Amino acid sequence: MRIGILGAGRIGGTIAARLSAAGHAVQLANSRGPETIRDLAAAAGATAAHVRAAVTGADVVITSVPFPQLPSLREDLAFAPGDAVIIDTSNYFPFKDGVIAGVGAGEVESTWVADQLGRPIIKAWNNILAGSFATKASAVGMPGRIALAVAGDDATGKAIAMDLVEATGFDAVDSGGIADSWRQQPGTPAYCTELDAAELRRALASADRSRLAERRDLMVTRMLGLGGEVSNDDLLRLSREVYL
Ligand SMILES: NC(=O)c1ccc[n+]([C@@H]2O[C@H](COP(=O)([O-])OP(=O)(O)OC[C@H]3O[C@@H](n4cnc5c(N)ncnc54)[C@H](OP(=O)(O)O)[C@@H]3O)[C@@H](O)[C@H]2O)c1
């Protein structure tokens, strides 16, 4: 498939490398222009591109930019085919993203994102820490393979997204529609706790929306309390302590 990835950071860059290795034609874009990611894209087996070139003619567009930047992609996405599958990896954390009207008051993150982008989205790759995503991929059927949640309202688009998640080295679990995608947001047992498929299904079912913001913010308080450099292992341990 022709895949345009907007965001060449820790998540977008890893997705680019995995999907290129799986045989997809990947164009990778950031905000500063292709010349600034030429080496990164080449190492990933992808092609560096401007944002609008990356989405033009794409079968799939993956948005992986900081949450507050998402509204700025709306005009760019108008260059993507109308039937392109849009997959978003984002999470909202007020401590770094600021309080944003709508999501700041508890609107489901991906409902807000779809409204901002003006396109239906699939939510995927959001419930894994970047460090774990880069280092803990494994083959289909491996015991304990980490599972990632995939939410969306369009069955065809969700099936495509689930195949792509599998191609990046993780089991894909159907987590329902976008209205229910709060079940995989920060603050829930499904968020970055590195569960296998059966455990993830139970975690999604047990999520408590009324405690989501409180737990997300407690996790941040605990993380900031560590001071200094916080490792991926620290983040995983805190996520399990606070969310499970
Ligand atoms: N880090 C994690 O553990 C993690 C885990 C799961 C999901 N996520 C979510 O995934 C998304 C990406 O996270 P990340 O950690 O990969 O971020 P990151 O490392 O900070 O990278 C962000 C990327 O987005 C690009 N970008 C910013 N604005 C853009 C725009 N308007 N158009 C095109 N590209 C733009 C940046 O390019 P420039 O440098 O040129 O600005 C950069 O390449 C976020 O929404 C985050 O919440 C993160």
C-alpha cells in the first residue's frame, strides 16, 4: 500500500521503518521539510516528503504529531484521496499539551481529533510507550506478544489498520468504535501497560471513564516526582501501578 506518515518522531519514525520493511511504499513527512529527515527516512526504508506530497495518492495516512498540532493538518488532509484510511496515534496530556477546549472537559480524544481533521479516523498505536514500541515487537504467535488496541467506526478501515498494527510487530485487538475509544486513552488499564491480547480485552472492558482524568493526572504527578531522566522502564512500572 501507499502510506503517508505525518510526523517523523519516535512513533511515526518507528512505524515508517516497520511498514517499509513489510513491503509498503512509505512517505514520511515532518513540519520542517523533507531535507531535515532525509537520512532518517532513508534509514527507515522510506522516502522523505513534504506533508501534502505524502498524503497525495495515499491509501493510508497515519497522523503522528503532537496533539495540539493536529488541527493544523486539516488543510493538508484535503490533498488525500477521499477514501484514504486516516489512522491517528495521538494522546492528550494537559500537562504538556495545555488545556484544550473539548478534550480538556472530557470529550473523547479521537472524537475531537476527527472533528479537527474533518475526516473519520481509526485510533491505533496510541497505547504503547515509544521505547517499548521500538524494542518489543515480536512475531505472530510468540507467547506474551504485546497487543495494541484499534478503534474505529469503519469496518474496512479498521481491518486495514489492524493488519498494519500486526505488521509492526504487535497483536491488534478490536476495541470498538470511536465513541468508545476512551477505553484506550491515558488513565485506563489498557494504556501503556503492555498486555497480551486476552489481557487487553479484559482491560478495555473494565475501564472506568469517571476515573480516567484523575488516573492520567496521578500518573503524571508520579512521573514528575521521579525527577531527572525518566526511563521507559520507569514509565512502564508507573503505568502498571497507577492504571491496573
Ligand atoms: N512518545 C510516546 O510514548 C507515544 C506513545 C504513543 C502515542 N504517542 C502519540 O503519538 C504522537 C507522536 O508522538 P511522538 O512521541 O512520536 O512525537 P515526537 O517524537 O515529538 O515527534 C513529533 C513529530 O511530529 C512532527 N510534526 C509536528 N507538527 C507537524 C505538522 N504540522 N506536520 C507534520 N509533522 C509535524 C514533528 O516534526 P518537526 O520536528 O519537524 O516539528 C515530529 O517529527 C503524539 O500525538 C503522541 O501523543 C506517543
